[in-house]
Amino acid sequence: MNNQASNASGGAPAKRTIDIVNASLKRRYAAEKRFRFLGVGAVILGLLFVAILFADIIGKGYTAFEQTYIQLPIDFSPEVIDPVGSRERDTLSRANYQKLVRDALKAQFPKVTGRGDTRELYRLMSPGAPQQLRDMVMADTGLIGTTADVWLLANDDIDMLVKGHIDRDVSEVGRRVKNQTIGWVDILVEKGMLEKRFNTVFFTNGASREPELAGIAGALVGSVYTLLLTLLFSFPIAVGSALYLEEFAPKNKWTDLIEVNINNLAAVPSIVFGLLGLAVFINFFGVPRSTPLVGALVLTLMTLPTIIIASRAALKSVPPSIREAALGVGASPLQTQFHHVLPLAMPGMLTGTIIGMAQALGETAPLLMIGMIAFIVDVPGGVTDPATVLPVQIYLWADSPERGFVERTSAAIMVLLAFLIVMNLTAVLLRKKFERRW
Amino acid sequence: MSTTVEEVSQSQSASAITSADLEKGRTFEGTIGDITSPDARMVCRDVDVYYGDKHAIRGVSLDIGKNEVVSMIGPSGCGKSTFLRCLNRMNDTIPGCRVTGNISLDGVDIYHKKLDVVPLRAQVGMVFQKPNPFPKSIYENVAYGPRIHGLTNNKAELDELVETSLRKAGLWEEVKDRLDQPGTGLSGGQQQRVCIARTISVSPEVILMDEPCSALDPIATAKIEELIDELRENYSIAIVTHSMQQAARVSQRTAYFHLGDLVEVGETDQIFTNPSHKLTEDYITGRFG
């Protein structure tokens, strides 16, 4: 080696190779250090932004998990609820529960008189409070004729005031809650009749115009139905297509064309799939609009390319020796695929599927086209009931002017993220279960 | 310094030989020696294989007899593996591969249009160059073939078949206590014997071996060679090997392939002591290859 170097420099006093190597070492290590430093920097920056995102969302949203309630001694007077005494469900459900709430409030603040002031007083309570009483009476008719202390939902303005989102120092003109009302709230707090309790409404109610009555349940159930159906439709179709294209289809111009098109479909803007769904599924096939069923069909179209591409990559990574081994003992091509290749490719396919599903979970645009942006109060009971999904619900709330929806938007994002984490965790566990070495 | 120059000149002369051989190959006159076997199982006549435009093997005719080991030797790329893979139609899986000529197993044309390759591959088993056990337990590896073909009626019969196969492969004593462990966790030589056990579990007529020892150490190789000799009693074996010593040790007949032609066939002793063709002599005396 040294001889060669000396020959190359034409017999002049040779520079030893090791000296040249040593001279370049410093530069090479410096380059390595720079690269490592940039890498660590990028990771830290990324983590920082994730931390900021989470801190912001949780900071804004955690208050939504508590809701202000006011305790009132309610007199379930038979004269108001059921003057005839028939105890028929029809009568009970139509009774004037609002009067019960108002009477109880008036009893608490007997000094309040005059039309305007009384109306202000009534506005302490949520429009959902009478509904709460109705549900109680319907569940237990024995309550009629008794008096009970009941925690009722406060209005969203009161909730915001208690949570400190409405500034008491602002002049009364520019404030949603008047001085008089603040006085009442303070009295109630002093008496221990006003407190923040865990917000079950948020998890059990559907959408509502009133922030204090709005919940995530409808969107959550809608998302679950939609995703389950999407998984049910897309996974078998995608795995089947990948298997056929990768292992069985002849390699010719047609299959090349199909491959190019699948790759292109993965990059098509999702709203186009929404338009397609509207035209084909709703207008042509008559699938009911706004339902998880049609949503899932559209999202299936959208996720298929992603899963197919990932599945084909997973199939390609299975060593050909496994196929040869199976064929060599006389397994048919289908047996080879299903007994040996598919189990080995499954972890990769599941990863692709979960990426596709995560994409589908966060998708809003195509669903707008098929009516899943509708304002739906009821929690869907099936896949053909009108429903909405989490991201659409978040979008709708973020668009609402009431202050109470700000924290609910963040809380809904938290639920969405939790949903996503649970999904990914399941995928990781499934991968672990299926993963095999070869 | 001086050694480097010598090496270079040597490699140049080696490449000179091969390009000259290419010319010779084109005017190839025919196989020397007796291609037939008195008790032939597989009969191949005028087999040509094309990979797309490339003519990989030309007009090869060879018999594989009962209870004999036929070894195929030759420099890399001479088509011996290609020929071997024709015998159980493994070449079907390679896109663009075309086989012409006539190959029959016990008088049945295996390239007949209506022939089903699945039973053919059960009859003509194959052991590959790299040990390729399934990523499943040792038991499952051996039981897979009998299971898909439905060779046994119950678990006890299957257990017995797995045991006899592993015994024949000389592996039973080593793995009998850990049949449920993954086959991929064994050593290379053991893996290759699992693959042999897997092949013989479906009782094939012919076993094809494509350089079965090339990834193994000498001790594992010796075991496999011993095994091949034992298997000869029940099966016909065709083996491709890069090791001439191995061919000399295990086979009764040897076929020398060169650039797609079958140059010479004969009794192993005769090929290694008194080859007729100049190319065969050059190869076995280590002039090139």
C-alpha cells in the first residue's frame, strides 16, 4: 500500500497514507458532530412544539370537564306537574317544569321584583334545567308531592363567570353578566348552593346550541360507527387487492397502469372523494345521507390507496425463500400466500391500516359533502342514523360564538387525540402479537 | 507489489479463458458420455430454458435413475441450478422464464399443459441453497406438507410421521425435546436438516438439492453428506454443488455444465479421474471456475 503511494507520487519523498488519513480525520469527525447536533436539535424542536400544543389544548380544555351546578330546593308540586292526578306519561312529560325551577329561584331570592330583574334571575339557570327535572320525575313518579334539593345546570354565562372566563373588572356595559347577577352568584356560592361538578353532560349529550348542554357523545359514537365500518370495508378489500396485484396478477401494462393509478389516488384531495360519494353513493345508490354508512363508504375510498400501498410494501418485504419453501413442499399458490406470506406481511399491513384509519378519523372535508356536518342532537343508534363525527363536531364548535364552546372545542380535541392514541396502541399491540422473525 | 501484478494478470487470463469458452460454447457439438440411466426415474431430453431473450441452457438431456445421486457441477452461471429447477417446475415462478423440450417423471410429461404442479412438487421435493425453515415451530415445519396434502388421519399419525422424518434427517435426537420452538432458532446445519425433513415428510420420489451445504460449516456439511448417502436408498437425488469434493463424495454420476451446455456426463469416478472433455478437465483440475 505504501509502495503504491510512493509510486504514484513519482518517487518523491512519500507522504505516508496514515498521515493523509489522520489529517482528514478532524474534518470528518466535525461533520459527524454537526450532523448529530442538527438531529438532536430537530428532535428537541419537534418535542417542544408537541409540548406547546398539548399544553395549549389541555390548558384551554380541562375546565370543560367541570360544569357549574346550582342547588335548588325543588317543590315537586302535584298542582303543577299533574293536576288531574292521572300519572300518565304523556301528562308528566308535558308538565311545566320551568315553573318549578322559577318558583324555587324566586323562593331563594324573595326580594327580587319587577319584570326585568325576575327575567335576569331566571337566566341563572340553564334552559336544560327543566329537562333535568322532567327526567327525574319520569324515572320516579314517587317524587311528586315531595320537596328535594336538586343540583341543576347553571347557564353557560354563569359557568364562564365561575371559571373566571368573564372578567369582573370590566365595566358592566361591556360584560355579559350584570353586577346584580354577580351578586346573586356570590350569595349562592356563600350558601354552598353553587359548585363545579364533574361534567357528565359532556360525555352523554349530543350537540346543542347551549354550551352547557352540548356534549361529545353523538360525535364520538358517530366516529366509532364510521371508523368500524371503514375498517370493515377497507381492510379486506385493500389486503385482497394488494395480494392479488403483488402475487397473482401478471406483470404487464395493465397492472402497471393500475399501480400508477393507485399511487395517484393516494394523493387526490379528500374533498374530491366527498363529491364522488355524493354523486355515486347518495344520488345513484340512494344510501341515506348524513349517516355513518355513507361516511364510511367515502372514507373507505380515501383510505384504500394508503392501505394497498403499505400492504404491497409489506408483501414485498417477505423473503422469497419462504414462498419457495412452501411451493417446494407442494403448497398451492393460495396456500402459500395465506399460510406463510400473509402472516409475515401482517404487521406491515396493520401499520398501513392504522395510518389509513388515523387519516380517516381526522378527516372533515369529504364528510361535509355527504351531509355529516348536520346539527344532530340525538346520539346515533345505528349506522343508518344521521350522525356527525368528532372532527366535524370540533369544527362546528370552533365556529360557535359562545364563550362556553371555546373550552369544549379543546376538550373535544383532547377526546379525539385520546381516541387516536387508543387506536395506535391497539395497532402496536396487534403488531407485537403478529410479529415473527425469519 | 509484485504479488498484486501477478494477481491482476491471473485474473485477466482467467477472464480471457471464459470469453474464449463463450466462442466454443456456440459451436458446441454435443454431450460426451452416457446420459442415460439403466433405471431412470426422470428423463430429460433436449431441454432449453430462456429467461426472456437470454438462452440459459441449451439442449440438455439427462436421466436421473432410481437410488442414485446425480451431481451437477460447473462454474457459476452455467445453468445447473436452472436445470435443477426445471425438474419440479420451480422456474414457473420466475417471470419471463420459458422451458422447451421434454422432461418426464416415471413416463409422465411434467410440462404437459394439463399437468398440475402441486402434486408434482409433492413428488419432486426440493432443498434450497439457503436454509429456509418457516418462521414456525420445528414440528409445524415438518408437519406442514403432510397437513396440506392430508397424508395423515389423526394427530398420532402426524406425530409419528414428523418423528420418522426428523429421524431420517438425523435431527430427531437433537430436537425431540424442543419441537415447539421456532425452526429459525436452530443453527444453520440444523435448519437445513429441518428443511430436508420437511421435504421427505411428504415422501417424494425425487429430491432436488440446490447447493444444500454452501451456507454450512464443514461439520454440518459432513452430516448432510452422510444423510444424502442414506437417503439414496429410498429416493433419487439430484444435487447441484460448487464443491467438487462433495460431488466426488456423495454422487454416483456427475454431470458437468458449462455456459448452458451439458458438456460431459459419466460415472463420478471416471469424471474426476479421467475426464474426456478438455473443459471438464480444466474445471476439475482448478484451472478456472
